[in-house]
Amino acid sequence: MPTITLSKKELLETIGKKLSDEELADRISMLGTNLEDIEGDEISVEIFPNRPDLLSQQGFGRALASFIGALGKTGLAKFVVEKPKITVTIEKSTEDCRPYTACAVIRGLKLSEQKIEEMIMIQEKLHITYGRNRKKVAIGIYPMEHITTPIRFVGLAPDKIKFLPLEARGEMTAKEILEDHPKGKEYAGLVKGLKHYACFIDGKDKIMSMTPIINSELTGKVSHSTTDVFVECSGFDYGVVSTCLNMIVTSLADMGGTIEACALKYEHGKLGTITSPDLTPKEWKIDLTYINKVLGLKLSEKEMGALLEKMGFGYDEKKRVVFVPAYRNDILHMVDFAEDIAIAYGYENFTPTIPTVATVGEESWKSKVERKVREILVGHGLLEMKNYHLVNAEDQETMGVNEYVKLKSCVSQEYNTLRRTPLVSLLVALTRNQHHEYPQKVFEIGRGFKEAREKDGGVKEQEFLAVLLAGEDENYTRARQILDSIALGMDIQPSFEEVDKSWSLEGRAAHIILDGKVIGDIAEIHPRVLTALGLEVPCSAIILKLDVF
Amino acid sequence: MDIAKITKKLHPYERAVLLKLKDNITYSWLVRETGLQGVEVMRGLQWLENRGALKLEHKKTTRIILDKNGEAALERGLPEDRLLKALKEGPATIQDAATRGKLDPQEASAVMGLLKRTSRIEFGADKVLQITKIGEQALGKDSFEIRLLRKLSEAPLETGELTPELKYAFDNLKKRRQMIKTVEEKDRTIYLEPLGRELIKADLSGEYADKLTSEDLKTGAWQKKEYRGYDVSINVPTKSPGKPHFVNEAIDYIKQVWLELGFQEMEGDYVQTAFWDLDALFVPQDHPAREMQDTFYLEKPAKQAIADKKVYEAVKAVHENGGDTGSKGWGYEFSKKESEQLMLRTHTTVLSAQTLNAIRQGNAALPGKYFSVDKVFRNESLDWKHLFEFYQVEGIVVDPDATFSHLLGYLELFFKKLGYEKIRIRPAHFPYTEPSVEVDGWHPEKKEWVELGGAGLFRPEVTKTLIGKEVPVLAWGIGMARSISEYFAITDIRDLYNNDIKKLQTIKKWVK
């Protein structure tokens, strides 16, 4: 989850109230964000992925001020959007590379060092989270004083692209950017295989940016002297890019700018000519009974309205309509208001209640069987082990198991397959215990995995008991005695049939058979297997399927 | 203490030792004198020491014994004496003198240096060696070296008991090749305490039987016998029982808590499709948590078709446009390929999703309360605070009348059983719950809030799609590693599944 750094001073100015660090910490946590730290003027907060609109100093400040109930700061924030003065033409050539963009102009900004940093943070954090690392949305901010209008959004053949990218020494072609420029290398995967790369081009045919990779040094770098900026978000879905634009322009407006719309002329698709941004709040019907039922509260319309306003929504009591700010993208269902109402009500103010539903507790049959079998083995003086289900392929192969379920790109590379039975885990565990006294008598109840043969594919999982007896005097008979006492205790009458296992000593292994089906094996382990694993004591083992009980 | 009372408790080994015991003797001496085995004497001594009768002190001694060349020198004289003797017959070159004294050339040149340094020989004209006055005098008497060798041929000596002269000889000889060698020996010295002094004087003649036998009982012989008393305060050798794994003990306890609260246990596969693990829980298909670095996807087999077409279509619809749940949905095109990927379940919430589906099919009860305590998997590297498989405590309450306040009620009840008297909740976010909460518990020792787990009400996109109607479902997923590690004082979380036999044998039980 992304963490943002906020200025405490600025935050308190936005709230317009003096708060101690403790009060601030408490309110930030209870707003539904995770406070990491307050140190000096710096506040670090982790933002949940459903609230990208909180990823800026301004967005966060706006929400917190409303939540705390600062005077004049609750309810729906109002933003004025000036009529468009410039046009952005989205050419047909963008259709197969990056078809959608939403744009706006912000004028009258006074950019200090801190403000520029805040602007960069909004862009970065939105790129990573909401933009899914620029895949879904890429954002560009350009100083108006260096660009000439009108602006075009065009898909260009890579060999037609040449400009001076940010942080480069000279002009570079598209190919050079992707191969040599740090940002180019980082995001090259996003344009791989495309015939056209999407670029913003200004009225003098200068390339402003090659999105989603990099801006031009000449037209795409904001400085202290910049007062007006052009903002664009591009991607594959107009709804997604326009919501992203709304989050940015509202933050920049809170920074002191005025929002001016852009006319967008789409030469492909069904949008035609539209203006962006559209900051009209969305209207949602709300049902008080539903909200009260979910939360277990008895709120009145008025109380609910006040709580909604604390969370930055507008509410029309007569129409029972909630106005959702255009920068919020997390309202999918009426239930999402329930959470915001609960947060505004204060999680700390709910009374824990135990309902009186009569239900009967019941342990699964599997757990019952495990408990009984465990009791029998502990009675025999065996120690229970618990190993990982993930084991090394080599260890399985040492036991002659060559078909196993394999995992993709494991971070811990030595654990790359799922075990066929827990016996392999026990053997490996004993190799780590050789400095301790023998005999070592252990068991594990756990799952084994193999590829399913059914046509749907998938994996067959089986609950096993594995017993391993290691020591000078441990042998087939000892193992069989233990199995016999399980059979007696669990009331089954198995028979035994000699078998050759890939891991057993010839003539000293048996299938355990019940009703004509093999339900397990008992065997002395082949010295080849023991030696390969590095064990120097004789071992005997039992494998038993537990679903036979 | 009453001496008679003590003598009655003495073990036969102690009695045997007491018969020969004196102050300031060694253990090895006592072994020789009693004729008992070393371990028997040691047992007897240790028990007597436990009674406060004596004190044992470790002593390390170095014994000197003759080596090969030393034995030869005793027979034929030391090489320097032989060279000296040869020169007494008349001056000679070193080679001639060596031949005369039957020394090999190497030996001869080695002792020549020694003899010159001590002025017993000197060079005459033409590099010819000749004996000096001092040399002649020396020939007349035994050197310290030869005296030491002779003593050693009688019995080994301890370095501590050498006279200054012999010490001088020892220092010289130990520098020379294979003359003598030293052996380090450990022994113990016994010092008597006042009680010991009394015990050795005491009457040890009484007869006490060591064991009560079934023969004694059958024949009634016990009526005429006296039995030796034990020292009941001493430690006995440890014996390790069979044991359930300590983590399973904790799990059993937690299962018990839910069973007592009327919950039914859920179970299911570890390997799941992304469909059940994530899609059915309304986690968008481009959610960052689905990426390879967090999730174990399977390479072989890699996918599995979703058998239940009805639920597949419903889930697809809810992602794309909200289906019939009243939601907007995520608004993207649902991918079958993404759905069919096989993976190790990332949470046991997948079992809750399957239980909701079972309710729709009439295979599970509504209202109903369900739980599981089972393994989940995350593609992480192992280190002291991370495991790639660990336990999650999962619970759901499916009840038309359930509310957010009930969720808090259940959580409070459960965590009390785990030792957290006070809990608090904070807003949180999970894609499948709304409202969502993070539960903190007040840690009684650390005196701070610690994170315990996540909870919430399942979203209608989950419940309506899986159950077929919108019923409130309270849900939680709680980690257990913290509670278990703290109880067993484990600081490196890998130790939970390290399976060290000694540790498994000696770890305490989960008593809660």
C-alpha cells in the first residue's frame, strides 16, 4: 500500500484548528488511513487502495478537515470549472496504442519548492496505485508558457519520434529512449510490440511527451516561474482517465489554482467532442433502512445526512440522494456509504453485541480422525512434526517421485514443489537432527499432492499420516506394530501384500490393503535413499491415507 | 542430621566408597582401591557430594612417560655422552667421532652443538674436535637427563612433582625428538566435609535391601527386611515422552473456542483456482495482490476449468457490471484465463466463499456460523519474521439479522479467549468486505496496541452472487503466529516449523 508524506503545518492550516499530535494521530487512524509516523513537520500515512483521492496533501487535508468537522469544511466541496479555451484533438492513430485522454488547464498557481514537490508526489502516487504503474493511467503535467495550442494526441510510428526527453543530454529517438533512457528502460514493457507510440504534440509540432514513458525537457518541465499548467491523463478507458484527472485538478485547485476545461475532439470511438474535466457530483439513491440494518444502528435521516457530510458527500434529505464528489471512485454499491457512515459515526462508538442465534458447533470429520490417530501415536512415544507442504524437487526425486505438482517462480527457490506425501518432509527433517540422540521416532499428519487425472485437470489432495522410525533397532516389525495398533484403535482390518517401492528395501515393503484397495505402505527405507539424503541410521516408515477412516 | 538415618539411605556404591574414603585422595586412586567400575565410584561420590559429605574438585594433571628415543638412550646412553666417550679416545673429525660412537651423522651434528655450548668439547687444529676438562668431568657422572629417564622407566611422573633438577632435565628433553612425551589426564580430588568425616567412622554394617521385589511380596520376606531409603530431592535422568506438535496444541485450543461458540468447521483444498480464491471474492483481476511476487501460482498443472458454470457466470457478471447485486461492478472485461489459473490459496476466505456457494446449493445451513483454522500461502522468502505458509483463523456468520455490532461482539469474545482483554477496531480496506475493520488488541505485557487481524461484512457483490440472495455475512481472517510465538517464547518465526527433536521434546504444553 502506498505511503504519502504530508506537512503537518499545512494540514493544520487546512483544518483550521489546533490539534495535538495524539489527537491528530487518533483522527487520522479513525478516518480509515493507516498512520505510520508523525515526526517534526512530517506525517507519514498509508492510504488504502480504494481511496486514491487521498494520495495528495490537498485531497487528504480536505477529507480530514471534513471528518473533524472543521467550520465550513464539511459536505460536498465545490469546484468551479471555467469554460474551455484550448482544444485537444485525439487522432485516430491513438486507437491501437493508447486511445483515451482527459485533459485540463490549471491557471494562477504560485509554485514554491514545496508545492512543486507535492505536485510530483500526486503524480507519482497515482501512477503507482490507481494507474497500476502507468499501465492503466499515465499522467503528464506541462508548463503552459512553453507550449503552443492547439494540442494533438497522436499515435506516431517509432521512427518518426525524436525529441529531448527529461534528464537527457541530447535529442533521442524513440528507440534510443527505450534502450538507453532510465525511464525508457523501466517502462519499455508497456509499449512493447506497438506499431504506434502515443504522443502529445503542440501547435508548433513539438513533441511534448511520449506517453506513458517520458515528457520533453523543453515542454514538459514545471518550474518556479510556472503559473499555468496543462494536465493530461491517458489510458484505455475514458471513465478511468477522467476520474484520475478529477483527483489531480481538485488537488491543484485546493493548491490555489483555477480549473479551466479543455475541449476534447475524439476522431475515433463514440465520444465525439466533449469537455473535460467533468466535476459534476454523481447522484446515488440511499436507503436509510438498509444502512441502519447493515450497521445495527437507529440513525434518523438527519443524522445520516450529517454523517455523510462529514465524509465529504452532499446529501439531499428530501430526494434521499447522496452527491458523490467526482474525484471519488470507490462507490460501487450503496453499502459503500455504510462504511463511510460508520467511519463518521466512529468505529469506537459501536457497542459490541452477541446475537442469540442457536447453532450447533461441529468439528470436521477430518479433524476428529486426526485427533484420534495423533493420540495413538503419542501413546507409542512418537513425536509429532509439522513441516512445510512445499519441498525441494530434488528431495522428491531422491525418493523416486518424479511426477509432482510444480510451482511457478518461487521466491524461496529451494521450495519449488508440493510434496507427494509427508514422508519426504520427515526424512529431510531427520537429516537436520542427526546431532540428537537415537532412536528418533516421529510422525506427521498432513497433506500430499498430485496432478489429478480427471479431464478438468487440477490437483488431487490427500490427507496422509507418515511415520518415520530411525535407529539401529528400528525395522519393518516395529513399524508394523504401530500400524497394527492404529488399525485396532480405528477399527479396520487391513491385509498386507509385498511390494517394491522406489524408496524401499527389496522384500521389506508392503502395501496396506483394505477392501481390495491400497490405503498405504509400510517399508524399510532403501539405503540408497538414506545415503542420498545423508542419513546414517536405518529407517522404517508408514504412509497411510487418512480418508479411509 | 542423624547419622544413622543417613546410613540407612546409602546406596551400595556409596557404602563401598565410604569404606576406602579418606581426605585429599583422587578419584582414580579410589577406583583402584575399591575395585569398582569408574562409573560406580563416580555415582557413589556424586551422591555423597549431594548429601554434603564431600567436595569433588576437578584436577588436571600432566604425566610424563618415556618415548622411543628415551628408551634407546637408557639402553645405550644419551647421544651426547656417546659422542663425548668417542672423543675421550682421542681427537677426531665429527664424522670419525660419529662412526666411533655409532651415531648417525644427523644425531652427531645435533649433539655437537649442545656439547660445544656447554664447553664439553672444543675445536682443535684442522677442525678436529677434542674433549675438554669439563667434558671429562661430566663423563664421570650421570646427567640430570639420564636421571629423569631412569626415573620415568620406573613409573610415570607428574609435572607438578618434579625437583628443580629434574624439571631442568624435563625442559631440555621435551625439546628433543621422541625422548619423552606428556599425557594430559583429568582426575578429581576428594575433600571431606565434616559430615563425610563422621560417615567414614560410622557403622555401615546394617543390611538394607535395595529393591522391593515381587518375590518379597509373594513370600512375605518384606516383613523381615529393611529397605534402603532414597534421596528424593536429587534429579533423575530425563525421559522424553511422545508429544503432539506444539502448534497443533494451540490450533486445537482455537478450534475448541469456535466449537464452543456454535461454529461449524469448514475445510477445503489448498490448491484453488484464482476464481475461487479471488474472483468469487470480488477482488478485481488487475489487483496488485494477484501478482506473482505475492502468490504461488502452479506451473504444472497450471489451470483448471471452473466446473460450476452458474456461479462462474454470476461472478463474471458482477465483475463486469455488478450483475444483479445493485453494484456498478469493476467495469472491465472478465478474463477466463485469469480465472482458471491454479494457485495455493492466499487466504482461507476462499473456504468462506465456497461455504456461501454451498448454502445456495442447499448443502450448508442458513443461518449458520462457520470457521476454519488452516494453512494459507504467500510467495515470500523465509526469514525471522516471514513464512511462506502459515495459519489463518477464518470465521463467518451468515445470518439475516447480523449487523456490524455483532461482528465486534464475536471478535471481542474470541480475543478474550486469546488473552486480549481489550480490543479496538479501526477502519481498513479489503476488496471483499464493507465496512472493513482492522482489529487491534491491547497487549498486556508490551502495553501497546498490536494488530490482530482483519474483519468486516462481506460485500453484496460477494454474498448475493454466491448465496443467491443478499444476506449479511460477518467475516474475519486472523493471523495466529503472534499469539503462538509469544506463548512459546519464539523470536524467530521459522522455529515454529524447524522440527528440532530436542525442542519438540522439551517445549511446554499449550495450557489455556
